[in-house]
Amino acid sequence: MSTASRLPLRCWAEIDLAVLERNLRLIRASLPDHMRYVAVIKADAYGHGLPQTAARLMHAGADLFAVANLAEAAALREIGPGWPVLLLSPLLPEEDRHVLDYDVAVTISSEAEVTRLDNAARAAGRTLTVHLKIDTGMGRLGVWYEKAPALYLKIREATHLRLAGVFTHFSSSDDDAVFTAEQRRRFLNALQACPDIDLAALLIHADNSAGLETIEVAGPFNAVRVGLLQFGIIPHAGSLLAQVQAEPVFSFHTRVALVKQLPAGTAVSYGRTCSLKRDSTVAILAAGYGDGVPRAASNRGHVLIRGKRCPILGRVTMDQTIVDVTDVPGVETGDPVVLVGHQQGEQIGLTEFSRWADTIPWETLTSVTKRVPRLYRTSLGL
Ligand SMILES: *Cc1c(COP(=O)(O)O)cnc(C)c1O
């Protein structure tokens, strides 16, 4: 162990792997048995740590992993040589030959990719597994749905590609059920227009976490791609998702580094955005935007100290955040502080924390910086 790793922690994240496992089991239990579970673990498993998270998810029954890029696929290969992996992002041309080294399934959106990847696979004397992605209104990856049957045929003609799945992605499943239904309809129509397609032999998937709210279990859908919900964050207030009772895996912590008195009228922290209305006791916390406390939470957010909500005063700075503890008796240097999570019956949720910074939980989780160690908990009896 290095000297630094034996030092007390100033700001850290706790990742509860037992809760992660329970979440996956709860989500699975809410779905019909035939639904395959694609665990989405891009961006270092939404900041939770890819190796630790992937190992636990595989143990809990994930069928396939989805990652954004080849570096993430390579990291996954290090820990689980035989685990099936789907690459969600398009490949750069120079990456084509590497994809064969990692034995991952590739997402295809265009004829150019079919030609390129078929050539790369032929040159390597191998067959490459692919999933056809259909753009049903997201306007990002995938072939536009009206052109999907032609691309499907092109893949079938490619001698060194093997089609293993067809999928789409919802653009607004968290707030627009009508458009989501339209996307489902476009997707199903596109599938039907693919000549001789054997749907039962393919992985047919559309639903992300929010999509589960309106999932169609009767149609050809036989897999889901779950990211946020497995980490215990409910992407919107739908009743079905709430029933799953997933719980947050991530919590965010720091310590009080200094307590001091300041007179009324003091302008706290950079920018003179906050002038104290009364004589105040403030606590200086050992975390700032250099750790992932968003600067946009300045003068807006709260933290928990001694089980009480304490408002952020002035600007969040790189290494420090200042909070008002005038109404919290006995605050001392060294006190534990919860930025996201529970403390003595009070709680700050990731969604609330994200709202202070006008952002979404996905961005908050992937904005916790490298300076912040992740501590892994592995038992339920906490
Ligand atoms: C990130 C991602 C998901 C997972 O989305 P969540 O809303 O986090 O569940 C699913 N599918 C694709 C294509 C993605 O990029």
C-alpha cells in the first residue's frame, strides 16, 4: 500500500455492491423470464468503477455488457475473458482491426460500416458479430428507420458478419410516452419490413431504464439495456419503476476541515455572490469542484452535517465548499459530511443534487473526479 492510500480520506464515494446486486435482481424479477439483461457500464460504469461493478453484475445474472468504446471493452476483457460485450459507439476506421482482438459485438448504422467491418473481418479470417441499430427518432446513431430493411439485407450479404441483434434507442422515454410509443411503432414496422428476418434468433432491444416504464413484453422485444436504474436512480417518477424499489449504490462524502465565525455582511467565497445576513458559523468542507461538487450548486445546494441540512454559501471552489452551520450546534473539524446519501434519517438524493446544478444524474455520476477514491462495500448488513 502506498503512503497516500493510508492517509485519512477527505472526499470519497462509497459504492455498495450488495445494493447493486439486489437492484439487478429486483429489475430482473420485474421483467418476464425471457428478457435478457444487457448491463450498460459505459463511462467507468457511470463513475461507479467498471471492474468492480461488472464483476458483481455478472455474478448477479447480467447476460451481456454494453460499453461505449474499445478501451472499455478491453478493460472488461481483462476481468471476464468470455463475457459477451456490445460496443455502442461507432468505430473509427483505425479501430476496425482492433475490434477483432477483443471479440466484441459492434453496432452498425450505415452501409459504409458494413463494407469496412466485413473487409476487416475477412482480412483477419474471422467472423464479426454485429447489432443493427435503427434510428427511430433519436437523430443520433442508427440507420433511419425507413432505410433499415436495405441495411439489414446488406449485412446479410456480408460474408464475414453475423447479425446477432437489432435495436433502437429512445430519445425521451423519461418524459414523453407518446413519442416513445411512436418510436416503438417505427421500430416494429422496420423489423417487419426486413425480408425473412428470424426475430426469435436475434436479440431485439429498445428499452433503457426509463423505457421500462412502458415496456412491451408481448412483442418481439427480448432484451433490455439498463444503466441508471441498476445503480438505484429512478429516471422519472413513473409507478412501474418505483415498484422495482431499486436503491442508490453511490453516495458521496467529505469532512469538515475548518469551523469559523464570520460577522454579518461578510461576502463569502469568490465572486461576492453571498453576503451574510447575520453573524454566522460556517464550516469549510474538504471538497470542491475539483472533486465533483458542481460549481453551479453555489448558493443553491445543501449538505448534511450531524443529520441537518446546511446550505452552501457563496461559490463552490476547487478544493473547498463553505456551508452555513449557524443552526447546527456542536459542528467540529473532522465531522463527516454527506454530499449525496443518507445521514441520521435525513437524505440528499442524486436527482436533487443534480438539479441544483441544472443537470441530470448521469452527468453528476460521471463528473466525480479522479481525486475521489471509490470505497467498495460488499455486505448488506450495513
Ligand atoms: C447509456 C445507454 C443506455 C442506458 O440508459 P439508462 O437510461 O442509463 O438506462 C441504453 N442504451 C444506449 C444505447 C445507451 O447509450
